[in-house]
Amino acid sequence: MLTRIWFIVIFLLCFASLLSHSYEVRWFKQVVDHFNPLDHKTTWNQKYLVNDTFWKPGGPTFFFLGGEAPVEFFDFQEVSAVNWAQKFKANYVALEHRYYGESTPVEDFSTKNMVLLSSQQALADAANFVSKMNVPENPKFYGKWVVFGCSYSGALSAWFRSKFPHLVVASVAPSGPVQALVNFTELMGNFDEVAPNTCLTATSAAVSSVSEMMQTQEGIQKLQSLFMSCSPIQAEDYYYFKWSLAQFLATTAQWQNPPGNQLDQACAIMTRGGDPVANWAYAYNTMNGQNGQCNDFSFKNYMSSLQNVTNTNNLDRSWHWQKCNEFGFFQGSYKGTSVFFPDLPIDELLNWCYEIFGIHLYPDVAWTNAYYGGFNITGTNILFTNGLRDPWHHLSINSNHGDIQAVTYDAGHCAPMTQPTDKDPVSLVHARSVVEDFLRKVLN
């Protein structure tokens, strides 16, 4: 659930964090198609990482499910889990998701080859992996397993425990959006809920000014200059340009985690006085990880990158396939739904599915929610953690119901899994302690 901008920013954090952890890269012979009864013999190599430095005989295995990026990317969101592995004398294993990173079961990403990418196949990968690893002949991995995740893979973690309770004793599911939704206006609407009023006032003024400037060629040329556009912004780019600007600012709430607190940073810039559009541009240009390079607002270029079938590290193409088929999560904006532009309907975003894959697709969220349960997910020993600044908490579980447990905190996405800091709010410190107590209870 990452925009291109935040993927760059977070990758830098990940790289810095990766240096502090010791992993061994291994490969697992995985089944290509778990649901083809005529072929269970064709296999491919799936990447996984192992840190067994803390394990003691009889210790559990902590199992992190990768999501919509290379498995190393999630390292900064696994810091607490690794710390808990040390505390509980556990093995730590992270499994890369098919079609992301180096774990690719197909030669290219042509549309016909994308059919093997789904959350169900990914869960079957994990089930096959655990079944083969957790055997007496493999003593280091034989025993209790606890599954972890974050964001999309946080949902996978909860679904894994729900669907395969005999394979893992518990699930920790940070920021897991278990409710599939086509029109996710709450992503931008969440900004209205969590940003200070002064920031909302400044943002509203900036949105109005940008809309007005886009009515004239002179205004568009000024926007090109302010936002450091790589090329002239054409009429076909207008939607993508405005959507990119809104996405950037709205998702700073998602990353309102210490010590960076992206929402605070962005709002400090937006409210510093002067031209609100110039402030928005400064925030966009300095916080998006481009290091002074120009910003590509060409819709044609964006589609071209998503249409690239030869690049099997095309994360955006893979994630769009899952959005267009399973989850939706399309993030538009209408009058009254957010402070942002009122003319960003999801019709355009849905049309991207056809532009990218050349076939008409529509996310079957009814089936996804029927299969997994959506907000009514069932199971035992499943703990959700959600930040109330994070827009994705609107699609997750935020309070106990039945045997499902939840804890919330005043920060952003997957914060309990990140490196603790002296700036953590009390509620975040409490959330980590709830997770630790939960692990102690399920491991007994």
C-alpha cells in the first residue's frame, strides 16, 4: 500500500536498518500453482531470510510474511519482532511474497502470467513452507510458530491464522486492512481527521489555488516550475498530477511515526506562511526522496512503467494486479470526502486496470470479504495493532470482538513493529507491551 514516493523514502530507512541485522538468504522449492490439481510438481525458488542467532532448543519460530515489496524492504518494520525473537529465544524467518523481489514463478509479467498472483496463492505458499519446515527432522524449526506481518502482509498474517490455525499458534497483524473496498475515500478523508486545523486551512487554500492555476497556461507553467516537473504538464496529465499531489500529503498521516513524524513535518511546511502552493511544492520536492531531481508527472510515462512486462521487479504492476482483482483500495476524492480536490473520482483509477493489463478488470471485493470475513474475520489468538493517525486503520480491526483482539495507539502505520524511540507516545509504548504480553501468553 505504498505510493512511488513513499517507497523511495522508506527504502532508504530500510537500507539503513538492514545493516543492523544479520540474515542468511535461503531458497525454498515452492509449488507454482497450489490450486491446479493436474500439476503440483512444477516448482520455483522462493526467497526467505533466516536469523537463528537467538534460537535456543525448544524455542519458537517467529514467521514474518512479506508483502508488496522485496522481503528486505520490510526490515525497518521488523525491528520489534526481531527484538521479541531475542527475548523469546526464537528463530526469525521472513518469507518473500510471490511476484515481489526475487521470488518470481514466471518468466515475465505479461497479463497471462499474472494469474498466479493472489493472496490465496501467497497464503498457500506460506502454508506449504511451514508444513515442510516444521518437522522433527528440522529441529531448529520444529515447534510453535507465530506469524507476523505489516500492512497488506498484516492482513495476510491474520488470514493465515484464521485459515491455517493448525500451522501457527498465533498471529500479530499490525495495520492489516482486512476489509476489501473498491472506493477507499477514507485514505484522503483521514487527513481531515488527523491534521491540525491550521494545516487543513492551509491545504484547502493550496488546493483552491492549484485548481485555479490549472485553468490557464500561465498557471500550469508556474506549477511545472514550483513542483519541478520533468516535462510540460499536458491535459492528459491533469488527473495524475493532482492525484499525486493529494496522495503525497494525505499519506504523510500514514507515516506519522517517531522519530520522523511525516505529518508534523509536512504541516509545519504548509503552515509557515506565504504562498500555500509554494509551500506544498517545497514539501513535495524535499520529502519525496528525489534528492533534488525532477518529478515525473507524465501519465504516459507512469502507464508505460506499469505496462512493462519484462521487468520482473515491477512492484507497482504486481500490486495493481492485486488491487484490480482482489482488493480495490482505490483512493479517490469527491466533494465533501476530503480537503483535497473534489474531482478525483475512482473511475479514472479503475480505468488504469485496463490501461495496464489490456483487459477489463474489476476488483471482486465481495468475494474477497466473503472468503476472508472482512470486518467479521474469525479466529483465535489474532492480535491487531492499529495507529489512529494511519488511514488504513479504517479497513482494519480496532477493538476486541469475539476471540479477535486489538490495540490502538496514537501514531501511524505498523509503528509497534518499528524501532522504539524516546519520542514514542505512551499509547505506542503500551501497544508494544500488549504484543509482548500476547506472545508470552500464546507461547506459555
